[in-house]
Amino acid sequence: MRRSVKVLLTGATSLPGLTLLERLLENHEVRCLVRPDSPNLSRLERSRTEIVHGDAGDEASLVRALTGMDAVAHVAGLAFAPQVVAAMRRAGVERLLMVGSTSVHSAFEHRSGRRKEMEKLVRESGLAWTIARPTMIYGSELDRNMRHLLRFLDRSPVFPLFGTGTNLWQPVYHEDLARGMLAALENQSAVGRSYDLPGAAPLTYRDLILTAAGALGRKPHIVHLPLEPVRHALALAERARLPLPVKSEQVLRLREDKAYPYGEAREDLGYKPRPFREGIALEAARLREIRMVRP
Ligand SMILES: NC(=O)c1ccc[n+]([C@@H]2O[C@H](COP(=O)([O-])OP(=O)(O)OC[C@H]3O[C@@H](n4cnc5c(N)ncnc54)[C@H](OP(=O)(O)O)[C@@H]3O)[C@@H](O)[C@H]2O)c1
């Protein structure tokens, strides 16, 4: 699909959506489906893209937005897969890039269960689908993860680390992800395939913290805190049916390795993400520029 096509993009106001939008606009016409009450609409102000109001959870508004489109890049969330698939069938649009998450591989039901169901629905949709699964996304003040970590490391000389810190992470820089997603959408051989799109290589949580701190020129004192007593207390409270903000399973998930090979993406899509050290240095520089962290 390297020829120019008309793409309906959902989730354009999120970090992965915005970066994908920039890449898409280099070669395609893009219409963005945005909630009328989106607090982030101003992020699209400078893009030469068409904006239509609608809700990804509302099939009728999706069908309207699909008029004249050739493809869908659905970034707004796997949970809307039933509405997206149904609307595409009704509108006669076949090509779908569905953005999921590598959390689908988690051994923990609360992370993976629903995602597995949604991916199955996409695979059985009869559409020309491709599923792209990012790991944790980072790289700008708009990310949901690393900017908090960087700001904390900027302010605190001490870092409390729950557990051993030996579990693996493989966050993906937003621009590498956007290139991977674009290739997944444009490549005919990607139809009917699912791709994990992680960063270049896994690193331990402890190394991730130290690398992020290094990007700020800091060297925190790491204090190890045991994970097991926290999990144990939560498990007891769950058995007593007390309402809790986190589940013991979620604490256990902190110990789960989140490392993923990406040979298929490399071969089919030319996917070549950068190492965390490089990506986090770019994010630190950006946060310095906008004074979110000290110069
Ligand atoms: N963040 C990560 O580290 C991560 C990791 C793996 C996978 N992902 C996947 O990447 C995608 C974006 O994630 P994110 O974390 O960046 O999420 P986010 O910041 O919550 O963004 C969600 C996006 O979807 C839009 N949206 C939400 N509900 C909608 C609805 N009912 N109708 C239309 N648009 C709607 C939001 O628009 P508004 O401007 O209206 O809020 C926003 O643009 C998701 O598919 C997520 O599963 C994210």
C-alpha cells in the first residue's frame, strides 16, 4: 500500500497517534476521528489534516467518518475493536491497522484476557488486518511513563526500587514505533500478521532507572524495598473483600519480564528501533528545553 491512500486515524491526540499522523501525512491523506470534547484537540492545530468529530465506541459515527476512506489506523484502544470492525464492514473499508499492546502476552489475566479476546475478534473479522503491539511508549512530554520517572529522578537523590530490579523492560521510542506502524500499514505482506514493536533490547528495571538518571546527569542512591510484603497484604485484603486501588496480581506483574523479540517486524517491516540510552537522552533533552526538568 505504498501508493497514497486515504486513512482514517483514531487516537490522533495521543503520543503514538500524533507521531503516526506526522509519518502518515508524508504520503497519505488523513482524516482524524476525534471526540468533540477531547481536551487535547489543540495538539492537532498545526497539522494539515481533516478532523471529524465522533466516538470510537459509537459504530454510527465511525461509519460516517469512514465515507471515502481506504484504510483505518486505529490507535484509540483495542477495547473499541468490535465497533471498529462492525463499522468497517458496513462502510466496505477493508484495510485495518489495529494497535494493541504487548500486554497481551502477560501471564496475568487482568492484563491479557480482554486483549486476547479483542485480538481474536480482529483476526476473525474477515478484514485485511494487521495488529501492531507496542511495549511501553516513551520519548516526549506527552508520554504516560518516562516523563514522570525523569521528573522524579531530577528532584530526588534517592530512588525507592520495589523488588530486585532484575525484571526486564523494553520501552519503545515513539518515533521508532510510528515508523513500525506505518510500515505495517503500508506493507501488503503484513496483512493477516501481528507484530510486537518493542525497543532495541531489553534492560533490567535497575539499569533503566540508572540510564534514565544518567541522561539527566544524575546518579541516584537506590534503596531496595521488598515487594513481597506489599503483595501479601493486598492478597489478604482481597480475600477479606476489601475495596483496593490495586490488585495483588498487579504488584506481581511488576516482577514479570516485559521483553519481546521482534525478528518478524525486522524482516517484514525493516523495523530497527533505537537503544533506550539514545531515546531517553532525546526525551531528557526535550524536557530540559521545556523546563520540565532542570537544565
Ligand atoms: N502508553 C503506552 O505506553 C502504551 C503501551 C502499549 C500500547 N499502547 C496503546 O497505544 C494506544 C494509545 O495509548 P496511550 O497510552 O497513548 O493512550 P491515551 O493517551 O489514553 O490516548 C488514547 C487516545 O484515544 C483517544 N480516545 C480515547 N477514547 C476515545 C473514544 N471513545 N473515541 C475516540 N477517541 C478516543 C484519545 O483521545 P482524547 O484526546 O479525546 O483523550 C487519545 O487520542 C492505545 O491503543 C494503547 O493500548 C500504549
